[in-house]
Amino acid sequence: MKKITVTQGLLQQFKSNPLTLILYGYITAMPNVELYQNGDSFATVVHNGKFYECTIASDDLNFVDEFVGSFSNCYAEFRMITPKVANYLATKYKFAYRVTCGLYVWNGQPLPYQCKGDLRPMSVDFAHLAASGTSYASVDDVVELLNMHPSSALYVDDKPVCWCLLHLEKSLGMLYTLPEYRKRGYALEVMTHLTNQVIANGDIPYATIVKGNVASENLALKYQLEYVCDVDYVAIDFCDKQ
């Protein structure tokens, strides 16, 4: 395994493969990403100011051992890895958490839904509201995302009542509708609006949806995202010696 320099050829390779879209997202969004390679195996790591966010685009367990074994005295999340890799890591490390998701990727077709609502970017003035709709992002996290990437919010009386953001790695996420505004079709509005923005920027829209979240799985099909495979998100606290 060696640290390598990103090339345009590699970027296009990562962009063209659903399983490496997350590598493309991190590399094009964050200037301090490190890319590692051994043959056809790739991995990235970046420090987000709090902990390490990592990807492993490989089922080669020797490569996995070498990459994951390089971490110590830190907290690291390994995102969009295959279930095979997650199962293997579970035999060697204690997970802080593990979540299995379905990977959904844009199928290349125009989005059929025509938006009608008052759709705008989510203002940083409402970052506290967006943070309240998720359990894993602080107000500062949301401000960072809003300053980095496009977002979409549907406003009623100049207040956002439904919204979606892009994560650091450019995946669609943090969709939330205020309880009193649900079942009005607003989620499809913001997802269509944001997905079209991602396409207009020359990127490939994608999302990972927690298995069993049937409402979001069905919604994804309406804005032309299709299921590709299952992926896992795991976290390891390398400071925990237990």
C-alpha cells in the first residue's frame, strides 16, 4: 500500500463506478484527503476536525488489514465499505457502531417531477433547525456543509419546513420535514431540487439509506436513484483497548 497523488484519470474512474463515488466525493470536496493504493484497491482518509473519515474500495482483506492497521489512538469511521469487509473487521475490532445501508445512485435519466414550492438553499440562519433534525450533526457541522455544498429547503412563510443537504463526501442526506408539514409531498420537492443541482454541477447524485427505511427507499426511486447494493458504515475507537 502506498500513498499516491490523485490524477484526473483516477477521478474519472472513481466517478464512473457507483462503489467509488464516495472516493470521488471526498477528493473533490476536501483538499486534505489522502489517497492510498495497492493494485486495484483504494482507500481514502481525511480528518474532519473531530475524527477520521475513511473509505475502503476493496474486498482484499490483506489491503484492509494494512490500511486499518495503520490507525492508532484515534477515532475513525469507515464509510460505504462492503459487508464482507465489515464482517471481517468485526472479528478483529470492537465497533462503536455499525449501520447497514442501501446504496442508491442516479440512473442517468431526467427527473420527472416538476417542483412547485418555494425552493431555495438552506440559509445558515437556520443551521440550528437543520441540526435539530438529525442526531449526528452539530450546528457547526451544518454550517460547514451549507458553506461547502448546495442544499435545498422548501420555505413556507419564509421559514424552511423541509430540507436536504449534502454530506462532506457529496452524498444526499439529512432529509427532514417538520412534523406539522409532513404528508404534503415536500420531501420529493427538496430531493428533486437538490438532485438536479448536483447533476447541473457535473456530479453523480447518490445516497445511502438505512436498511428498513422504506419511505426513503421508495422516495429515492421517484427522483431517479436506483438501488445498487448494500454497504456498511462502521466506527472504531482505536483508543478503546477493550
